[in-house]
Amino acid sequence: MAGFRNSYTFAFAAAVCVVCAAILAILSAGLKERRELNIEIDRKQNILKAVRLETPLAPDAGGEAVLAVYAAKIVEREVDGLPLYVYVESGETRAWCFPVEGKGLWSTIYGYLALEADGATIRGLTFYRHGETPGLGGEIERDWFQENFRGKPIAGKGVVLRPPVVVKGRAAELPPGDEAHYVDGITGA
């Protein structure tokens, strides 16, 4: 009799697992298009944030608004197989935006970097995916940190590429001269 109870318990547990797995598979397949649309909206919203629109989107702008503004103001290009997003306002190029990635403390950090039309100054920066510790390295996704990069030159004297460097401590306390190339760091990022 004990064998019957054990086999009944295992059969019941297996049936519950099969039913739950089937429900999850159906829901996943049914929501696939919506999930892909949300990923596209998030990507485009981050690009729009990086290029710093002259008339920013409202904080509560819905997906349709994001897609409409993106279609009207961003031209997608490819350079040597890599994506480039050109922000055009009133017929003039205002910014060049491209994806960036780098190693953080715990994961790879992905974002978008926008340069002014001159190609020598940072216009904006966003980070949209990372695995950094919330409250520490995760602060890289906050506006206050990303604003530190705005207006920083990416070239030194002449045409030598010299991107901003995140430093330990306070960038304002560094010796004068090259402070334009430094940004305060965050613990754990």
C-alpha cells in the first residue's frame, strides 16, 4: 500500500509539472511578439536618451510615442558592419550614436554613446544592461552618473583619441590640466 501512495505522489507531481510547463510554453510563445516589441522600444528609447533630443520625450511617453519620435529623428546606418544612429533635427545632423560595451565588476555593461556633430565631444551616454550590484555599481544607469560624461572631449591635443577615464576618488581633486578627461568613479563599477 505504501508503494501505491509513493507512485501516486510522484505521478501527481509529474502531472502538475507537465501542465505548468505547457502553460508557460504557451504563454511564452503567445507573448513573443510583445516581448520583442518591448525590447525594440527599450533600445530605441535608450538611443533617444543618449542623443539628448532638443525636445525630450515625456517621462511617461508610451511605446508608440518612442517609435514615432525615433522614426522621425533617427537615421540608422551601418559602418563596417557596425550600427550607427544619426540624430537629425531640422535637416541637420546633431549627434552620432553607437553601441558601447565594456567589462564591469560583475558583468559586461552595454550602453549607447552619442557624440556631438563635430565627433569630438560626448553628447550623451546611457547604460541599458548590466549585472552590477544594485545601489553600488548599478548606479551607472542613473542620470546623475551619466551626466558626468556630457561635454567631455574624446580627443586630446591634435587628433589623438583620448576618451574620458573613470577614476577612483574625486576627479575635481586631480592636478589641473587634464581634468576634462576624467569622471568620478562609483564603488563596485
